[in-house]
Amino acid sequence: MEITAGGRFEVRITPADVGKRVSVRRLSPERDGTGTFTDTVGVLASWDEGVLVITRRTGETVHIAESTLVAGKIVPPAPARRRGPAATFEELARASARAWQPVEAEALGDWQLRAAAGFTRRANSVLPLGDPGISLDDALARVTAWYAERGLPAYVQVATGAAGTQEVLCAELERRGWVREVSAEVRIAALAPIADVAADLSAVRLSRTADAAWMGRYQRSGEPAPEVAQVLGAGPSVWFASVVEGGEGGEGAGAGEVLAIGRCVVDGRWAGFMAVEVAPEQRRRGLATAVMAALSRQALAEGASAAWLQVEADNGGAQGLYEGLGFAAHHAYHHFRAPSGDASGTAP
């Protein structure tokens, strides 16, 4: 906070600083006449009619009455991560979009409208990388109508927490009544250490296609719809890993049962990991690590050097696995649903 030589706080931000990263302190009065100070750091998303809106790294928006401010200043961007490869938000956003492609897409200026019959929010949401070419209200109206034409709820995928992310858009969506439903972290790591991790790879099989056994573990029940295979099979260089019963340590499963799976998309220097799943009764036996190591070795052979993945913030088990493999958080992303949308049937 800014404190003068005389010990006074100073507010050194104005409405002209919207879009910048700021640190503010406000005084919250108590009933007994005292008060407590509360500090908030994030991007100043708006300052209208005496209310500041600040979007934190997590995507949470904080509304602060201007009259309660006692100090405020612009602060530099969050320090760069010391672990893992250098990466910009836009580079990762485009790589992840190429790794999880929709069945249908349409451009709206620099925004991309994506649909895949409701299979995952990632393939059924808008990726707003830039200017839609029209006003935000008109763009959101077009988005809502486009998804309604397909019988789908309208979603916008918005990122926070890194240089160049979309805190202001996040706050604008919330102000218009859009509902944040799911948040996840994008994590990155160097690829070689994952490939070198100690793991038994003898039972891991790699394939260019997801066969029925792989899909059975991924889907867990029912016959997968055509769009599932289309989304999973699309990408620059796609690999599927399976750990099949019969390899070392496979007891307790039926003959030929797939115990663990994973998917990797190699795209230039990046290897993106998705759909890493292990049968519940086979967990904590190193199968997920073996899947990651086998896929990493294949990606290294194709020239990749860096890894990324997406994991929901409340998935503690996966968070622990990926931290152990060296993945560090880069930014967060959030899916906002239109106020009148119905998200039933759309997976993350």
C-alpha cells in the first residue's frame, strides 16, 4: 500500500486504470464503531457509479464501494513462474483448442463459437481470443442464439490469472448475469522429467486410435456417440495409451480389462495430456504415472519439449499427481453459462 511520510494512506488509482492490476485496501466498519482493513489484489475490471470491481486470479470478482477505499496503487504483473517452460496465455489457449476440437465451429470476429452436440464444455463454448468485431452485448446475443439453434446452452470460456488473460471480460459476463459454473487450472511442465520418471511401462500400449476397450474405460457405460470419437480423434498428432489387464500387477480385473487410459496431443513443442483415468479399484498403484511417462516418451520422440494439462480446481487427487510430476499452475479458466441456459448433459 502507499503510505506517505506522515503515515497516511493514499489512493493512487482512478477509473482510468481499468484493465490494470491493482492492490487496494478498504475499511470495513464494525458495529462497535471500529473497523478492519481488507486487502484485495487483482485486475480492476470496472469503476462505475462509486463501485470498483476487481477480478482476482481465481476468477472471483470483488465489489468494493469507493467510499470505503483507504489506499490503492497499480502493481506489476504477477511474477513469472520459475518452474517449467515459458509460455503465454494465448499460446496455451490455442494449443489446448487444437487438442480438443469441436465438431462444428464458426468465427465471430476473433471469437470462435464451438459445438460438439454437448460433449464437454470445452468443445461447446466460445473461445474469445480477441475482439468479436461488434459490441459485447451484440456478441453475447449472437452467441446465445447460435447455441440455441443447436439445442445447447450458451457458454463462454474465460481465463484469469496470467498476463493477457480476460479478467475484465469475466467481470462483464458476471455483471450481465452469466453464471460461472466450472473452473479449472492450466498447468505446465518440462516434458523430459515426466518421461524419465520411474514407472513400469511394460503394460502400457500406445495407439493412434481409441478402440472400444479404451472408450469403455473413458465412457464407463453406454455406447459413445459419434461426436465423442470425433473430438477425441482430432488434433495435430494424437496418441492413446492403455494399461490392459495381464501386465504386471493387473490382478483384480477381468480378462483383458483396461485398467488405465490417457490421451496426448503433440503439437510443435507442446504435448497436451487429457483423459488420464484409472479404474477406481486400481488407483494408487502408479498406473496413471506409467501412462503419463509412456505418452511423454512418444511426445519427446516427435520433438516436443513442454507439457500442459487442464485439471479442475477441486480435484485433489489429480492435483497431487500432477504436482508430483512437476506441473505448475499457469492460469485458470472458467465456463460462464448464459442466464437462461440449461447446462444439463454437458460435461466439463
